[in-house]
Amino acid sequence: MNFLLGAIDPIAITLGPISVRWYGVIIAFGIVVAFLVAQREMIKQKFHPDLLTDLLIWAVPIAILGARLYYVFSKWSYYSENPSQIFKIWEGGLAIHGALIASFITAYIFTKKRNISFLKMADVVAPSILIGQTVGRWGNFMNQEAHGGPVSRTFLENMFLPEWIINQMRIDGTYYHPTFLYESLWNFTGVILLILLRRVNLIRGEMVLFYIIWYSFGRYFIEGMRTDSLYLIGEIRTAQVVSIIAIVVGIAIIVYRRMKTKDPVRYKDA
């Protein structure tokens, strides 16, 4: 492929005045793949076949809302002066941490209402969440966003990347770190590790805690490379602070439960 070829068009389909972006298509595809994988494990773990579908009806729209609110509050100085921009979600501005927080809260309330173990269900779907994130980062690739600082073309070639990825990382004449790819690969590695952990009879809740720790560890370092970070105060990146808190809390919970819980329920227990 000629390296002078232009970047990939972020618009997948245009139907009159409506444009469907690859970002939305890829995010939707990631949700579907994650659902199918999770549904198979849910049935294996003796959950009702319709349970996950019932949860997603609530969780998906609330996750989108959470992702938007997280982003808006992180840039409140701008949105407080331009309130009409808050609802223009089609112009971008979604934060994965906001989506995850909203999803976990929704799932917790949902399982309590259905009298189901939240931790057992969270353990089951944890690998699928990472699958969705693995796929979803390619939406950022199509939008030429969530990238790192400038690099040379030679740097990207030395990573043995295909031409179509290298071309897409050329923005306004400059090549950038494909941090979307780093995070996607990190997440995919986490999926493999979580699948392997399924063979270990962990204490209930440790699968999802490992997911939180693994994702947060990788996100902390990758976030430090990005050029579009949300900032908490000064040069302190919001995602890095959230990641540190998640890692510390996740490890603390695992240690505490293993020290204090007598005869704990295991992940594979019915």
C-alpha cells in the first residue's frame, strides 16, 4: 500500500442528512461481541438466559450518559459558559471511566433488585468488558484521536505496523504514537489472563477486581503518553488519579477479604 494514501474516512455511511461514523459502528460491534461472550458464560454459570439482556437495556444508555457527564464535569469551565454544547454528544466527548462507573452502579442496583449476587455476575462479565474495550479503542483509531505525542514514520515502521495503521496515525502531516493500539493490546492481554484465571477457583469477586487492577495499571502509563487527557488540577491527569485509586482499592479489597473472610464463596460455586 502506498504510504501517501490518505487517512481512513471516519464516516462509514451517509444516508441523506444522517452520517453514521465508524466510531459508533465499532463501539456497537464491541458491545455485541462482549454480550455474546458474556452470555455464554452466564448460561454456563446457571444465570437466567434473559438476565444479561435485561441488564444491558439499562446499562448501555446509562453508561453513555455517565461517559458524557464525566467528560462534561472534567471540562466544566468550558461547558458552564457554553451549556448548549453539553448535549452535542455527536461532536465527541465521552470518557470510558464515566461509562464504567455508571455501568457498575447500574449493575449493582440491578442485581440487588433481582436478588442476585453482584460479585458473581461481575466475575462472569469481567472478561467481556475488556473485550468491549479492546474493540472499542479502534473507534478512536478511526477518529484519529486518543493518540500520543509526535513520532517519526520510521518509529512506526520499526513497530512492524501495517501501512493502513501508519497512514491513519499521520495527522496534519505529523505521525503520532498509536496509544489506542497500546491500550487495545493491553486490554486483549488482560482478556487472555482473565480466561486463564477462570481455571483457578478464585474467591468470588476477585475476577472483577483483577480486571479493575489490570486495566487501571495499563491505563495509568498509557494515559501519560496521550495528548488529549482530561486534567484534574494543573498537570494532574484525571484518568491517572482514578487509575491509582482503583489499583490501591482493588489490591486492598483482595488482601482484606483473604485475611478476614472465613470459608469464602468461590467463583465457580453455584
